[in-house]
Amino acid sequence: MYKIGVIGDRDSVLGFKSVGLDIYPTTEILEAKKILRKWAEGEYAIIYITEDLAVKLEKEIDKYKDSKLPAIIPIPNRDGPSGSGLINVKKAVERAVGADILFGGDK
Amino acid sequence: MERMNVKPTRMMLTSLKKRLKTATRGHKLLKDKRDELMKEFLAVAKENGTLRQEVESHLARVYRNFSMASAITSWEVMGESLMFPKQGVELSVDTKNIMSVEVPVFDFKTTAEDPSDIFPYGLARTSGDLDNSISELSEVFPMLLDLAGKEKETVLLAAELEKTRRRVNALEYVVIPRLQITIKYIQMKLDENERGNQTRLMKVKDMMIAEAIADKKAKDEAAIERAVNAN
């Protein structure tokens, strides 16, 4: 049985605890990196991470990009979506097709 | 296009021809795979984009309610209230095979005793905004899981698609033309050898004929001389 984890600042992640997810409130990049690595190698299949941390930990997240598990998914933090989550989808399209043909135009 | 550095022999020609055949066939197959993958991928990516936007707007609402709640209630009480969730989540992962790409399929079960009552706290000390926030969150939760699956699928398909695209291009623009050029080169070289051989044989034949004629002539002359002497 796999687990689901959420990493992000305290204000953003606390609510996820109530629906039964594991949370790790932090804003420290190094700490987040450590816990991300630990979870990714452990039994976590999905790790949600707030967008601001996800941007800073891009290299670390890219490591797990081509493996089946875990899925590391950026979610907006409480300041609202910064658009970097959608950028990931765009990037995937660009990688696959060679040009962004789906979400072009609006940034 | 540079030709391959090989010896122009008949054996090499045969093996190269075989390789060309395989490469052409592989190219055709990979092209089909690429087209199919592209179809799958574009559908998934589009879905992923809309799903993400939806989830983001839902989460924004969750956060708004949550901020309201935390403005009224102190952090200690909030932390305490959410410390022991009533609902647990059991996630199982299955795999799905799309064009030989293994993608995970997430399936979850919640382990709440009563799905309508997931609030892990008494209602006396917390504000209604927290209730709203949490019920909204539990509503958006299946979408969030769906998003995780879709997003992973998008990324994995993108990787495979990129690989396939590169392979198709390499075959189309490098491997196949190079093989064709090399085969042509060997063929020409072999033909050249053949022609060289032919002329050499013709020359040898000419020389042999000339020799034979000279021989014959000498014999005839000798015979004539003998006849003259006898008379």
C-alpha cells in the first residue's frame, strides 16, 4: 500500500492532513530536499509539493521524471497559482512535439 | 552524406542490403508508433491542462476558507484540531500500458467510518470556515489524485514520444541515406571491377589470338619452305 505526501509551507499544507495525507511543513529548501528524497525512495507514490518549493527543487524533481513512481506534482500554495504548474505541462508538450502547440499564446 | 567506411566486397553488399531492409521496416513501424503516441499524448496533455486549472481554482477556494479560519482561530487550536485525522487514505498503484509505455494508475480508498463526517475536531472551538475548507478539500481530493495520474502519464508519454521521434528522424535522415549511399558505392565499385576484368580478359584473348596467328603463320611458312626445298 502506498502513501501520499504533501510538502510545503505550514499554512498551505495543514489542511491536507485532515483528509488523511502525510504532511511535512517546511519552507527550508534543504529540508524539503531531504524529505523529498526520503519519501521518493520510500513508499510514497504521490508527492504534492507547493509550486514555490517545486521551482527551487527542480533539479531534484527532474530526477524522478522518467521513473514510474513517485509522481511529484506541484500544487499552488496559499498565495494562489503562480502558473509554474502549468508550465510543466507545457514543457512536456514541448519535449514531445518540439513546439508548444496546445497551450500556446497565453503565458 | 558521408558513406560508411567499409570494404567494397560482395559479402558486405549483401549484409548492407539486409540492414537497409531492416532499417526501412523499422522506420515505418516507428513512424506508426510515433503517430499513435502523438494522438494519445495530445489528448492526455489537453485533459491534464484543463484538470490542472480546475484543481487550482478549487484549491484557491480551499486556501481562502482556510485563511479565514486561521485568522479567527489560533494556530495552536488549528494544529490541535487537525492533528488526528479521521480519514485515512489507502493508495494502490496499478500499471497501464500505452504503446509500450508503462504508466501508473492510482486508485484510492478512504478509510473514514462515516464519509459525511470527516471533521476530526469538535465544532465548538473552530470556525465554520474550517469546515468549509475541509469539505471542499475532500471534494477536490479525487481530482487531485486524477491530476497526479494524468500528469505522470503526460510526462512519461512525452519522454517516450521524444525518444521515438528522435529514432524516426535518425533513421530517416542518417541511417537510411547512409546505407543507400554505401550500397551504391559498393555496387559501382563492383561494376568497375567487373568492367576492368572484362577488358583485361579481352586484351588477354587478343594477345592469345595474335600469338596463335603468329604461330600458325610460322608453321605455314615453314611448310612452304619445306615444299620448295623438296622440289
